Amino acid sequence: MDTRIGDLRCKEVINVTDGTRYGYVGDVEVDLETGQVRTLVVPGRLRLFGLLGREAERVFSWSAVRRFGEDIILVEGEGPAPARHRRG
């Protein structure tokens, strides 16, 4: 199955273990030497309609991805890698 990186932005990330819905892929990190995707990044949810900014983004290692569906990406594990705040 061929998937473009831009197509990942339309897919929702869901934990296959407990059904937690994390949100939609906002960005990916790619290893430029090999061309392989390293991580999926899901932006944090808006706080108070965006007036108070966003929660920290969630980062999922490519090894946590279990299955791709037409509209979703299933990940496995206890949760995303440690969250980080986006700079800029």
C-alpha cells in the first residue's frame, strides 16, 4: 500500500489497546538519509477554544504503528512518547 506523507494528515491516531483517540496527524519526522518516517506528531488539543493555547503535542514512534486504515492509524502501547512543546 502506497501512502503519501500528505495523506497521513487526514488520518486519526487511535490506540488499539484501549481505544483512546489522540487526534489527527499534524506532522511527521522523516530520516532524510533513508527516507523513512521516524515519528508521527499529533498536535495538542486547544485549551479554552484556543485562547489559552494548546496542550503539548503527542509524538508516536513509527514502531508503535500497528495498522493503517482508510481513515485511521492504529498505534499500540501505553501512550505516546513524552510530549513536547513546539517552538516558534
